Amino acid sequence: MIRQNNHPGITHRRIKLLLIAILSILVCSCSNDDDFNGDIGKNIGSSTPDFLYDTKAPDQSPNVIILVADDLGYSDIGSYGGEISTPSLDELAANGVRYNHFTVTAVCSSTRAALLTGMNHHSAGTGWLAEWDFGYPGYRGEIHKNSLTLAEILKLNGYSTFMVGKWHLTNADHRSPIGPFDSWPTGRGFEKYFGFLEGEANQFKPHWLVSGNDIHPPPDDENFYLPDAITDKAIDMIKTLRNHDREK
């Protein structure tokens, strides 16, 4: 019920028009979906729905596995002529694609950034170790926000993206439990992450471990061994994916 108002500028008709305008704005804001290709009528019976579907990678798209090892020489593994027995890595090489023209930077953070972005490490923002912001565009200690990572590209194309192990692409000021998290693995395209953000960690008693965006103390277990924990997490991530989607 609209109460009579003696103000000469306010009438029932104006109030009705105002209410109609407000309702129109609310309807527009609720249906403001750039991806909507259906039709909204006066009711559901006269409307046409348009369902959204998750992006899926094309059929026969390959799985992508990248292993990065610090201080590993070009010919250290068997498939590249090494004398050390590396049968599992050799099998991956035999059934995958082998590359032989990637130049490292002799610094772990910079090499990792170049590998993840396909860019020169200075252009990616990591001309040196990811500890400090040196005050210059190529030396921020983090991957540049305008540099897409492989994980971000794959995620946009329907892949699940997981990472375990060493990150070392977030400068030291941003590694606390309160973030900011935009340079952490989950902020750069990885949906799940387990490992450590620093350049190194004790393999038996790391001072902390990161799961997603949460920081945890290591388990109070005398048998704890970080490489085993990382391996178990990687297997668990893939098993969980396969339990819910056999094809992704």
C-alpha cells in the first residue's frame, strides 16, 4: 500500500514508474551474462535456457608432465647418454617428446620462470633469485603478471593442473600465511599444490609445508621424508582426478 504524500513533486504514477525502473535494473543485473545465448521472457515458460559447460581439451590431447631438477646436467639421465640408470625417466622420454634446445640460466628461479612462460627470464620478471624485489621490471622476484604460465594456458583449455615440490617464484616478502597469494602456484594456474615456496628445505624436518594456500608444520613423524611425501601427494592428486573424471 502506497501512502498518500502531499508533496507536489511526488505522485502515485511517479512512484510506480520508479518501482518499475528499479525492478528493471534488478532484472538486468541478474541476467547480465555475456555468455548467455538464450532468451529471457516474462516467465520460465516463455524463456529459452542456455546451459554453460566446462571447457574440455580436444580428444586425444596429451597429458603433460614436467619434471624440474636443480643441478641436473644435460647428459645425466640415461635417455641423453648418462651413465646413471634412470629407467623410469628413460621410459617417459621414449614414449613422449624429447627436446634438446632449452638453455638454462644457471639460476633456479630464472630457469623455472623461463620454462613456465616460454619467455626470457628478464621479460618474465625474474632476472635473479626469487627472494627480493630489486626495484626494476626484470628483477621483481616473481613472474610478471602479464606473463602467462603454461599452467594458466592449460587450465583455460580444459586441463587439470597440479604441482608438487619446490616453487621459489614468490619473493620472500610475500610468503607469509597472509599472502598475498597471487604469485603462489595456485595464483599462477595450478589448481592444487603441495610443497615449499623457498629455494631449499630440509628433507626430513622442513620448517613448514604449503598445501594450496595454507601453511602447515611438517608431521611429527621420525620417518617423514619429503620426497616420499611429495610423491604420495602427486599420486593422490591424479587418483582423485581419475576417480571423478576418467578422461580429463
